[in-house]
Amino acid sequence: MTTVLELRNLTVHYGGTRVVDDVSLSLAAGQTLGLAGESGSGKSTVALSVLRLLPPTARVGGQVLLDGEDVRTMSWGRLRAVRWAAASIVFQGAQHSLNPVRRVGDQIAEPMRLHGTPGSVAGLLEQVELPASAARAYPHELSGGQKQRAVIAMALACGPRLVVADEPTTALDALVQARVLGLLTRLAAERGLALLMISHDLSVLAATCAELAVLHRGALVERGPAREVVAAPRHPHTAALAAAFPVIGDPAHRRTGPAPAPEPLLRVRDLVVDHGRTRAVDGVDLAVGRGEVVALVGGSGSGKTTLARTIMGLCTPASGRIDFDGAPVPSRGRALRAYRRQVQLVPQDPAGALNPRHRVYDAVAEGLRVHGLTADEHARVTAAVERAELRPASQFLDAVPHELSGGQQQRVVIAGALVLRPRLLIADEPLASLDASVRGEVVALLRRLRADLGLACLLITHDLGLAWQLADRVVVLHEGRVVEQGPAEQVLLAPSHDYTRALVRAVPAL
């Protein structure tokens, strides 16, 4: 097979820090190689090195050979000719890769215009299993999975021989993730693409790639056939990555709290929410007992986040009823504000939820200031930050978000919810985009908060493994309707509805 990409002793420094340490690997036409590692291991730096996209502050050593030609010594004109046409990249986070004010079809066509490549946007959309109408849409009109497929279409537009996919399924639900992974492997086989797939999730790479390489602290610590690496890892870091993601049905990953009280803290009855002509939530019934964790699971667009926003009083239902502690949830005024003190939201994407200019102290104190509880503000903020296990708090209170890791940002958001001493947390995808070790730390934190504070939690997630780890009961939402609910063991191990069974089957397993 013809070698498409070869890294020879690649080394990258930022200042005095070596982030990639003497990495050598090769990738042939038609080969799929998975590059695994935690956040900070150097994965994305390797990906950006392939197309010379690193910032000017990076000092790069070694060679990056694309079809035998060193990318590092190419002229700017030659490099522009290579990008998109010979090698392309699918960046992490499709929503950040698309221009929000341009139609999707125009963005897919742009690299073809730049390179004079013949082809049609409609044909590319068909290849990635999107309707032709997606070309006329703006990014916000597409679901997460559709945006991801549009970005893949853009990467394929000029017929490259190499595609680098950096975390292409992060934050996608199991069914959409399975479709995107299947699409990538099918296109690699049909086109003879060399595919470099980057992820922190070994199960995703094992389901997609024939070969697997593992980075740890910038160094390549293991490489071999994916099945062999996963089944019998030789390096402790590889074994830790394999163990980080829970296996549904494994009792070692399941530690729930005491049985919930029979009287519910939150009860939703026959709730209907409309978005214009679209019925987003259609007759939903569910309950969360005191001290209970209920996982609300379902695919992208199933209505999970709309339901959460309605429970918080941020959306107005068309009909139905929401009761908290036996009384109807108020719709306005001081009564609604008092209710929101008791029910706090942990939003998806902590980086987007935090003001980039606000210190951690101000981010956590904001709820106290909104509710006029500033008498003992400093003590309460410090206690909440410590409770969220950012210790000692004094080291974090003056930090701004960009100085924190993803896991630390998630803890700041949790501290902001805890500072008002709520009785119910609504956690919307709290582990989305977090890597393996950070995921384990946040799961352990949520368990301790439940045990120490007796918090009830409505856990909104597409991650069935997280539901297995934390939930007493599981509610499955599909197209706005509850299709199944019951104890977690029953729903996840013996699902009765076809949609639930499809979700469980789509979860990649090691």
C-alpha cells in the first residue's frame, strides 16, 4: 500500500513545554488509524501539525511527510494547494466549524471553488446521508449529527487522500454517533482514504479503526491492531483509558444511593411544549423523588433540553402541569424566583456558560447577587467552590475560564448551582466533551454531592453509560414522548421498546 502520511520524530514545544515528544507513525491509503489519549496528551497538536495549522508560537521539529513531501518546508502557495485537495481535517465541535451566517451549501462549495474541483454539493450531501435541502439551511437549523455530517462533506469536497478527524463524534448521541462512525469507515473503504481518527474514547476508535496508537504526555506509548491493543493493553495508560468508560451491565460501574422516598419532589404530568409549529414535548409524565437520580435519555432533538428548560420556568408549556414539593410551579414573579433557588441547572458546555471575562468568584456569586443573598457572600462562594472540589478555593477564585481545564470549568458551573443550596439539580449533559480521567472525577463528585447533601437530580444525557453509573431510574424520550421508563437495570438491560433497544445496541463497546 502507498504511504500517504508519515510522521518522523515529530516534536512540538510551546515555550518551555514539550507537548509532542518524538512521535513517529505512518498511514497508508485505505488504512484507518486511531490516535487515543486524554486531554493534553498532544492528540490535537499532532492533528494540526499534519496541515501546518499550529500557531506561530509553536516550535516544531522532525518531519511531516504527505505523499513523501515535507509539509513543514512547503511554500505558502504549495501548502494552500495541498490543504483540502490532498489532506483535509474535521475539527472537533461541528458547531464551531461552520459559519453561523452562511448557508451550509455555500460553505461546502467553498473549497471546491478555491481549488477548481468539479463536483456538486448535492452529490456530497447524498454521500453523507443528508437531504439536498440541507444546502439551503443555516447551521442553527440542523441537528448536531447533521452539522457533523455537513463538516465531513466539506472535508471530502476536493477528493483528498487523507482525512484527519479530531473527536468527530464528541457530544453526539449513540444512534447519531453510530451513523457518523459508519459513514467515515464506509467512505474510507470506498474511496481508499487514509483516515486518522482522534479520540479520548477507546470504544469509538475500536469500532472504527483497524490500527490504534496511544499518546501519553506527548509520547507514543503503544501501537498495534485495535482489537489486540484493547483486549490486552501493554501500557498502564492504555489500560486506564479502556477502564474509564463504563460497560452497561457491569456491577463494578454501578453505585447508586438509597432507594428514593415514595413521595416525589418533582412531578411532571401530561406536559406539552410547542416551538412554533413543532411539538417539542408531547404529553410527558415523569417524577423525581427526594434524593433520587433520574436519567432522562434520548437522541438529539428528542426534547430533553426543552423539557429541562420548561421545568426551570424558561419555556412556557402549551398544557400540562409541573409540581414541586406538592405545589404547582409558579409561572412568574417572586414566587418563580423563589422556586428557582431550589431548582438549579448545570448547563451543557461549561465553556459557553461562563463569561470569559468574569473571575470564578463572580461566576459562582452571580446567583447569590440575583437573589439578594449577599450578606455572607464570600463564605458561601468559598464553601461552594470547595464543595465542588476546587481546593483550595483561594487558588481558583481569581482565575478566569481560559486558565482552567475543561474539568475545572465543569466544577465551577456545579459550584454556581450549589451556592444557592438547591434541593434539585437539573444536569444537562454534564460530561459532554470531557476526557476519560476528568469524566471519572466528575462522576465521583456527583455521587458525593448526592450522598452528602441528599440532592435529587434529573440527569439529562445521551450517554447510556453515565445513566448506568448514576441513575436509580431511566426515562427514555423519543420525538418528544416518553416511550419507556423504569429502574435503570430494567430499562438498560432488558429494554421493552424498539427505540430503547436501538439506543443500547448503538453504544460502542470494548
